[in-house]
Amino acid sequence: MASELAWQAAAQSFSGCFVTQRPRRAPADSSSASKQIRRRAQRCQKLSAAADRGASDQEMWQLHEELLAQLEDRKKRHTELLSKLEQDKGSPGNQQAATSKSRSPAPTSLTFQEREADQDELSQIEHQTEQLQQQMEDIPMSQRRLGYASSAAAPAASSREATALSPVQEPSQESRESARPSRQWEPSASPAQQARQSQQQPAAPLQPQQSQQQQQQVYEPEPVAEEPPLCGENQLNVVMVGIECAPWSKTGGLGDVMGALPKALKRRGHRVMAVAPRYASYAEGWETGVRIRYHIFGKDEEVGYFHGFIDGVDWVFIDHPCFHGREHDIYGGSRQDIQFRCALLCKAAIEAPWHVPCGGSVYGDNNLVYLANDWHTALLPVYLQVHYREHNKLTFARSVFVIHNIAHQGRGPMDEVNPMEIPGHHHDLFRLYDPIGGEHMNIMKAAFITSHRIVAVSHGYAWECQTQEGGWGLDNTLREHSWKLRGIVNGIDYTEWSPTCDLNLQSDGYQNYNVSSMREGKAACKRALQREMGLPEDPNIPMLGFVGRLDYQKGVDLIRDSYDWMMGEGVQLIMLGSGRGDLEDSLREMEANRHGQCRGWVGFSSAMAHRITAACDILLMPSRFEPCGLNQLYAMAYGTVPVVHAVGGLRDTVQNYNPYENTGTGWSFQWADGGAFREAIGNALYTYRSYRESFDGIARRGMESDLSWDKSAEQYEEVLVAAKYQW
């Protein structure tokens, strides 16, 4: 009913368009004037009759199109006549012909009164056309498209337009007010004559008569050129699985990788899902209502799926009571408890592409590649092969296994394989003989064999894992499968680790900086950190820093053994970390002995880690082995020069300084002993004090290096595509 009233109001408004709003000079020919009045009356009757009988939106729209086309034709005809008039006035021959009584006028010649009337009518036609076009523009586009979509005689629409059709909306109050005419038209004919005319010429729906150019201009949307994805034709459905995922759960570099790499892969054009346990109630994860039961460790376990869509990535959290409350104790519990949590995570992650509706649709089986991280998800490639692919399920899915730390392999007695639901003829996948511990179960070994590709988190670490010293018993297995092994260095997330926008540097005297303002910005951050830590504020004293886990692997004992020497060099030392109890006591003891030069923060603070990285001149990383390392990347991004042990990813990312060629991004030492460590620190301090411009050049080269995840994601993409085409 509301739609019908709106069309009636529009019809009344359109009828007013054909009425002269000002007095006009009558044409010389009275019959011509009568024809014009009848023609206007017929148009108005068509509109009024169609509105009275409740014509559909399609019919009303087609009628408006027809009337507008007629107005355009009349405008064109009168324009031609006026042009002819100007020619008649300017031609002497025509003037003589007009004054000659013996010669009859040409069919196109007009009297003076007719010319004046036509010129006046042309002005009215232009005014009427503008009003009708304005009224038609007020009609929603959805109503116009709906009319053509349901009309058999309407021009064919593209499939893109057909899917974009929307239902007819009721006109708003503003459109109703604007559709009311300023004055009603009073016909010259009597009511009886109007009735006879309406009977003789009943209103009927009119078909649109538009040129192809007009139709395209009205109905065809502007084509938008879309840039092709960076991955080209190799678009994949990637499912990345990890036991921790920043920012929801994190104990080390694995959490950072799980939080950053999916976004980088998404930026390359892939559809990416990241799967991790739901340790707590996350605001970003919503209940999907999907709950699946899996048989594991001799019983059925029900698992729930929570989903969040952030930065173009589908973040899926596996919900089960065994995960609850462990965000600060991810690796706690007995060996069997950890194995149960890891096995349940792997089973739930494999079927997540089947069950979780991400954006209204599941991922499915096509172009599906799983990315399993470290031994906690090493059962995923095993389950994929043993439980699915060998039974004609997920036949075209592939798996890639990423080594973050080969020292942790998921070892245990061989009889612990049975609860993991592994068939007996596959037990040899887990069997490994250790010269020290004897025969045992090794989950990571089974992942090496069943995965389609293997990635180590740096080129140097990929080589070290194949040596007897760095393979931790799995070097022989890796050498057998070296054809599918590749090293890829991790990246950093510049949205979180960048001195230009770091939120932790925007208060308490700290300040953001870039390459051009590095020296001034770092001086301000050093002064603020000295004040916050209670150290003497001296801009010229070298400040050394350490951020990391207090463990034998990180070489903290080398810092402790070189402590007296560093204090004698007149430096300030700030250390942040937690871990082994004896090393935590060493930090407290070092601070107590040299309270004016040393600070030891036992624990962890993300804000303090950012501030130490920005304020220090030199970052110490004497790790005995380091698969990749992220702190040296953070340091270079902030213009802090790293001093590292040349192992694993530290060798790949830090180029040793060459004073003769003025190249390099830091200092490295080859042997994990105190002497080599102190020599590298001594070279850095000498350059800082004696050749400050060269030292600043080292820092700038680090800031200008491309350390982003985008570069690493491109290399991961190559591995994923290679796995896709491997049977």
C-alpha cells in the first residue's frame, strides 16, 4: 500500500510537469493548440490510470522511461526547427521567398507566431525534462533493477548484476514530500470528455525503448580492476597449527611465528587458518556451535571450535577442558598429559577445514596444505597419512613440518605409541635407537618421514640439524630426507616492533625515531631508561643489554663469567629474563655488587623488552645454539648493534663488521667461550668510542635491512607449492 501511494504521488508530480507554470503566447493555429492540450491530457491519464489501478513497479518504471523518451524526441524536433528558423532569418534568398505572395511556403517554413510558440514550448520541454529526470533519479536503483529482472522483454543483465539485486524498499517520507506537486493540473476538457478518452485509450504497460548506450549507462556498473594476488595462480588453503599463538599464548619465538606468518601468507593471496588451543576465554574467539567427538587414548573426547576473523586470517581455537587455565603453563604436567593435549590438538586441527564455517563456508579438501610447528604438532602429518590418506580421505591434502628446536623431540618408551591410535604396522615410524638411552619412541622422527616437506627456521640451522652435534640423534634421519629440507629465516612484525610507531616509546621520556633521527631518538631513550632504572644519566657511556630466557642454551653463563671484565670497561649492563634458578640468583648478585652500573630484572615485561631494545647501544646474544633468534632482528630494527655467537640463524642474519670495507650489521664470534665473547664485545666498544660514525653506520644498515615476514612468506609459499605437487 505504501509503495502504491508513493507511485500515485509521483504520477501527480509528473502530471504537473506537463502544465505550463507561466502564461504563454497561444499558437496561431488553434487546432495545433488543441492537439498539444490533448497530448498532455493523454500523458497524464496514462500516469494517473496506472497509479489508480495499482500498477506494478515494473510498469510504472517502464511508463516513466517511455514518457522521458517522448520528451527527448520532441526536444530534438524543436531544436531542428529552431535551427531552420535561424537559417531562414540569415539567408537573403529565404527572406525574399518569405515576402513573395505568388510563391507558396516550403513545408518546413513557419509563421512568426508559430516560431515564437515553438521556441516557448522548447523551453517548457527542457523544464519538463529536467523535472521528470529529477523525479526518476529519486526512485531507488533497487526498484529499477527489480523491474527489469522480472521482465521478459527487458534487456539481459549480467550474472554479476543478477546476484546484486535487492528487494524493493518503501519510499521514505522525504521522497513522498518531494513527489507532491506544487499545483494541480486543471484539464481544459470536460469530465465527460475525459471519461470517453480514458475508455478509448486504456492505460497499458509499456516496454522500455532505450538504446544500448543508455542501457549500459544506467544499469552497467563501472568495472573495477582488481590486482592479481602476489601468489598468482598458486592460491592455497593453508592451515597452520601450533601449541601457542601470540598474542593469546606465548612462551617464546614459536608464539610470534604463529601470530605473524599467517598474516603474511594472507597478504600474498592465500586463504589461511591458524589453529591453537583455547587456554582461556578469548574475546576474539566466538563459539561456532561445532562440537566433534574424537577417539584418543582409549576414549571419546568432545572438542569445541571457537572462531575469530582478524587481519584476513581465520583464527580457530580448540576448546577442551585439558587446555583450560594453562596459558601460563603450556608445557606443564606429566609426559602423558602433554602427549594427550598434543594428540588431541592434531586430530581436531586436521578436521577443522571440514567442520568450521569460516565466513559462511568451510575450507574443504581442495588445495589444502597443513603447516605443523615443532614436536607438539608432529603427530599431524602422521595422522594425516595413517588415518586419512591411506583410507582415501583428504587424498590431496599435504603437510609441511617446521623445526623450531630439534632438541625437543617428543621422546618416550615405545609402549606409549599405542594410546595415540597408531596401527601396529606403523610403529617403526616412531622407533629410534639412542646410544645413551637405547631404543625409544620419537614423535619428531615420524613427522620427518610422513611430511611432504620440512622447514628449518634458518639456513644455518638446517645444516646444523644434519650434523651429529646439532641433530640430537635425528641427524641420520634428516640426512636421508634432506631432499625435502629447506631453511627459511623468520621475520618480524613491524606493526609491533618498529621504533617509528612503538607505543612503549611514547611516554616516560622515551620517543619514537626513524633512520634519519636515530641518534637523537636513541639518546632520548637511553636517558629515559637510565632514569627509570636508577642508573647515572650519562649519554656517552656504552649501554649493553640482554633480553631472553635464562638458560644454558642462551649463554647467560658467558655473560656472568665476563661480568667483572665488562664492569671494568666502564659500561652499563641491563638484563631482563627468567628461567633457571641459579641464573636468576646470578642476576640479583651482579646487580648487588655493582649497583651503579648493573641492573638485573628477574621476570618478563613486554614493555621493558621494547625499551631495553631501543635504549641500549649493544645487544648481547651469546647463545650456544639458536635455531633462528628474534631478538637480534628486533635489535637491528631499532638501530641497536648485536654481538652474537655465529650459530644457526644468528650467522644468517648478522653480518660481521668489516672496518676496511665498512660493511656489516654487528659482531660475531665463532666459539662459545668467554675469551671469544669478550673479544667481540671489546671490538664493539672500541668502535663505539673511537669511530662513532662507523658505529652509527652499522646501526643504520641494520635499520635499513628488510626483516619483514613478507620476504619469508614468499619462501614459505615456494615450499607449500612444492608440497602440493608431491604425492
